[in-house]
Amino acid sequence: MDVNAKAIIRQLNELEIRFVTGNFSNYDFNLNFDSISIHISNGLFRALELVTKNIIHNDYRVILNANLFDLGLQSVSFDPDNPKSFLCTFIPVENDELSLYVKQIILLFIGVSALQQFVKANVCGPEVGDESNYSLFTSIFSEDVTQEYVMQFLSRNGELPVSNIGQLKLLFLSHLFLSYVVENNDLASMTGHWWLMRCLMIHQRVLPERIASLHNEMALIVKKFLEMEWISNNVHPVAELIFYVECAQMHLHYHDVSRAKKYISSAQSLVGLNVELSGAYGKRTRFQNKAVSQLLVKLHKDDRKSDEEILEITENPDFPPDLNLQDDTLLNKVSFTNSEEYQIEYLLPEEQVVLLGHCLLVQRSGAFSELLREEMMSYINCLLEQPKTWSIYLKVLIMRCRLEKESSRRVERSLMQLEAVIDSIKKDKPIFSVRYPMLYTVAFPMLWILEKELADLWMSMGATKSALVIYEKLQLWQDIVQCYLQLGRTSCAETLLRNQLKVKETPLLYCLLGDVLDEPKMYHKADELAKGKNARCQRSLALYYFKRKLYEESLPFFQRSVEINPLQCGVWFSYGFAALQCKDYLLSAKAYRQVVMLDPDNFEAWNNLSNAYIRSQQKERAWRSLQEALKCNYEEWRVWENFLAVSTDIGVFEDVIRAWHRLLDIKGKYQDPEVLGILVRAINEDIPDFNGQLASKWRKPALQLVGRLSSISSADCIVWNAYSSLLCPDPAVENDLEVLSRSVHYQQKAVRFSTQIDRWESSLEHFKLVLKHALRLCDLSLVYIKRLENAVKSQQKSSTKLAVQSVIVKAEKNLDLFESSDRSELESNLDQLRNKLNEILSI
């Protein structure tokens, strides 16, 4: 390869990197096409000139409307019956490395032009008009490639793209060209894999359900791309960190938090940014007199920062305004007492996008709570302080809208801000070159999603008709039906669906009609139409039987639904519950495991998984599942109660004590005599615990627990007996007279309160309990009185006699109430009690 060819490849390499990162600021693509002597006559480089110049100027329409010859193509063939038959043939050219690379660049930029134009139309704007066909599309594809064909091509697992997506043929075109480039065995393009991953991610976003096969396909592409030398050799650090954040966003979309965390950590190390949450005194309301601690983000930047910037940062008046709260109590933002503590360091766009990625990771890593909402708002306020990049700024505004919609004092700003964001997307300014940088990196939502969220906000505020107007515009039939049902207009919902079915029959419409009519035959008809490949049809049938508690009948439909689409978290949950009710505990555990894989913060799923494990005699796994449930919801007493029981069963006595304390914190009062008895017996008999340690290790924490219980339930004989038993398990070996004295005192309380149980003498269980407590009091008193001096012996003997004698008298009067088989045991215990009392009195 000559020097001229190497220079061209270097410049095209730089163009690829610039384009994929959106960094065209201060960039001059100075390739002089007139000076190229190689193959100048065949027009290949003229085609290269056409695509590169229009790519740089973001004028994708020119490329999409060019004829094949202008793009250096001799022909493009495609057989609709065999999608893999797509083949591009270039004009004749000598076969060398430069020509191969140029061909791939042309094909890559054609595919990317289609993708970018699609993104303009459906994601970020500005609006591209109603142009339905481009010259390139009509010259390549026959009339058989209709809108319906494109819909079927892009469908996955029976899920069709949502109906309100515009210019879907562009996504189809992009998919074909980018796949063709990547599947080439002699791949010379640096960024082909990256662009294909972006295309597949956009493909996923036009589908109503998450598709596991697309996730696997993208994960494989990422793996191949990371094997390319340039992405990991730190030559292009900004491109590298953008790729890492995009990978993290992709995995977060599928709830794969662990892999997302790995990529965010890599991006943070590249940019040299450490993030932590701290606190500072501040005020949140207008009438607040005393400043209290407020969350804020502390950023630490080291010296390992790239000199390369994503784009030139300039003030842009075309950004939508950050609206203030119109509230008479809340401040617009926290007013910190010491403003220096809230000083936010200057952040480059690449640092901002890493911070945003970290924020989204935090959001997905923990169960949603008020604390998590405050953490998220801290990151959002930090990013809003420095509006630099259009995509980051709008993404953060959207995130704030989503967080504030649940607050009655903030919901109005949420609605107005979302309207401002949508209006900004639809406007002509700013131009696409301003919107494009970081667009894929922030996982910018599709426009129809934002409009749906706006309609949902109107619905939450009771403005059903305003919401209905937006739903109808977006053709969101499910939401329209929900509006009609909420307005009590069931007949309107039915009429709407039947009219739409006359236009075009789809599985979704039949399923919705089945929901309205509560008619399973509609679901069966939808399933026939989908040829058994639509998860929604199977799900509807499963839920039809599930709601009627016909769990056995629902199981096959749940199974089929998750086979078609295994990323349905709610379906797995219902499947697990149905299996649990059918006593198929292994199947239930399998279903709930899938739920927690998809949604690790679902504490109900963790709790139900533990239940399935308990029923299948896998108590250690149940214990571990409950630990995860508690991480997700630390305040749910039912989970703590289950955790207490399972920890007792497997002998994790430390967790038994911890769980009991937590139950007292939450409920104020909690009793479980059986668990308390097991804990005391294990400690007194020094039984090895779950980890092989002797249980006597936990005597002190257990004493603290029963001490707390005795202060809450001061008349509970079980607690006082346990307290006494833990203090002095064996009086014969107890050397500390003070401990023995306290143990006797607590045992006396146990006897006194046990005899205060209503009609204890007529209940066999309570009768035995009283005798047991009295016998233990005698054993303790016998040892204790022997060690006392004569001056206090008689007093203690009298006290013991009074407590025990009353038990004996009442017991003797009521022995005849019990059957002879029980009476013999009671008489034996009563005889022992008399003998021990006589021995005490004879000291």
C-alpha cells in the first residue's frame, strides 16, 4: 500500500471516530479527492466524497435520495423471502486493501444515515417531515417490501413494532446495511460493530416488550468489538468511555445490573472521576428556621483526564428552560447554609455522561424508596447546574419529571417541564449537530414514550379527556381502552376495537377486546392470528384463568408465554404464585428465580422464593433468599418474621436475635414463645449453630433481647422464665450469688404471672407450664437459700413457700378435671414439687 493510501485510511479512521462520538467541533476533513490517483476513473472515491461530506454536515437525506451509481454501487439485490440474501455489488475496481475499506465505509455510512434519519424522526428531532419513501429505498427493494413486510421483519417473538413509529423503513434499511458490513469476513471498518449495536438498541426500543434474543445479540457484538485493538489501547479514550457507558445503558435496559456496573466502573476510571454522596446543612422550605443535613454530590477528579473534548461548549439559548417550582412552601432547590460546600467542579461533557451513567446505575441497583429518590435528585441537581450538552440536559430534565410526578407539590412542574421538553424536541432549533453528541450514550427515550408519559401524567391528575387526545394521536389502543373503562364507557371501548379490527386484524387488538369483554375466545383468536408466537396472547389466557383461581389451567399458558419471551417479569411472578398454589414448589422456585434475575429489587419475589424453598425443604436457600428480600425492603415486618422463623430452623442464632430486635423496632411488640424456647435451649445446651460455632457465644445478645422483651411484656411468664434460664441455666455450677439472686427473682415472676393466666388450672397446657415454672423455682431456691446467711434465709424460704404452696393447693383441687392418662403425669410432677418444697423448708 502506498503512502497516499495510508494517509487516506488514517483520515477515514479519524472520521469514523469523530462520527461515532459526535465530535465534529474544530474538525476539518481535508481529504483532497481530486488528488487521489488510485482508481479515480471508476467513481468509487466520488461516492466516498458524497457520503463523507454529507455525513459531516448531518445531511442524511442527500445520501438516502442518491442513486446507486452515485454511491459507487452497481447493484443491490434482496429477496424478500430470504432476508439473508441481501447483497451489494460495487462498480468494478482493482481489489486492494484501500478499495475494501472505502467500500465498507460507504456501506457503513449509508446504514448510519438511515439510522440517524430514523432517530431524527422518532427520538430527538428536529422533525423530518412526512417523506415516506427515499430514492435509495425504492431503487433497492421491490414492491413486495411493503410497510407490513417491514413490520414483520422487525418483529421478534411475535411482538410487532408499536404502531406509532414513523418511517420504520429507515430502521429496516439501516439494519440490512449495518449487518451486511459487520458480517463481512474481511471487516476493515473500525466502528461497524458499534453502529450495529446502536441500531439493535433502537430496534429494541420500538418493540413493546424486552426481547432476550436482541440482548444476547448485542452482548455478542460487544464481545467481538472489544477484541478490536483500538478500543482498548487508550488511543481514543473518549470514544472508549462513550462505548463503555453505552454498553452499561444497554445492559441496564435488560436489568443486567452487574455487567452494567462493570462498564460504568471502567468509564469512571478512564475519565478519572470519583463520585460520592455527602451531606451539608441547608433548608428545603421557605419557612424553615433551622437548617438540617441535606444530601449533595461530592466529585473528586484526578489528573488523568483526556485533553480531547467531545464538542465545543457554548451557551445555547435553544435549550428548553429549567422551570422553577411554583409552590408557596417548597424552595426551588435546597438552600445550603455554606454555599462553598455546594460548589460543583467544572465538568466536561464526557465527565457529565459518566456521572449520569453512575446515577442510572444507582437507580437500578436499589429498591425504590424515598431515600433513593433523594439520592437521584442530588445527582440530577448537580448535572442541571452545568447545562452543556443537549442530550444530557434533556435526559436529566426527563429524569426529574419522572421522579417528581409522584409528589403532589411537584407534579405540576413535572407536567409543564415534560411539555417543554417535548416542544423543544419538535422545534427546528437547535440543529441536529447540537442534539446528536451523547444521544445514544444517555439512552434518550423515544418521542412517543415521552408523549405517552405526558398523557399518563394528565391521567394521574384526573384529566382523562386530555390524556385520551394524546393516546388517540399515538394510537395507543390499550391506553385508550383504559381511559374509556375509567370513564365508564365500556361500549365505546368495544366499538373502537371492533372498528380497528375492520381496518386490520392484529393479535393485540383481539387481546384488548378479550380484556374488555372478558372473553377467552378472543385470546384464542389472537393466538391463531399470531400462529402461537405472541407472548401477549398466551399471557392473557394465563391471567384469565389465574384471576379465577384456576391455577392448574393457567400453568401451560404461563409456560408458553415465558418460552416466547423470557423477559416478562410480571408473568414469571404470577407463574411462580400459580405453581405455589398447585404445590409444584420446584417450578415455583424456578419462576421466582427468574423474577429476581430480571428485577433484583423485588422483595416480594425474594420472599415468595424463600416460601417455595421452605416448602421444598431447602431452608438454607430460603434463608439466603430472605436476606436479599430484606436488602430490598428493610421495613416489611412479614419478611422479618419469615427470616426469624427460617433462621431458627437452620440455627443462625445471630440472625434470630437481630430479626427479633428489628420486629420490635417495627411493630413495637412481638411474641413467639416457640422460637424463644428454641433459642434459650440452644444456648443453654451449647448446640453448634449454622456456622459450627457453639451457641453459648450468643448468651449476652440473647440476654439483651429478653431484657428488652421483659420491659415491653412485663407480665409474660414465658419471657421471665427464659430470662431466668439464660441467666442461670444450671444453679449447681453458678458461683455468682448476684446472678443466682436475679435468676430466682425472675423465676418467681414467671410463676406469679403464669398463675395469673385465666383458668390455667383447667387447661392441660397451662397446668403443665405452671408446674414446670414452679419446679424450676424450687431448684433455683434450693441452691440459693443454702448459700444465704441465716439472717435472710427465712425470708427467702417464706417467699418461695408462698409462691409454690399456692400452686400446689390450686393444682390439688383441679387434678380430677383431667383424664387418667394425663393425671398420672401431673400427679408425679406435683409430688416432686411437694418434696422439693419440703426440702427447702427443712434447710
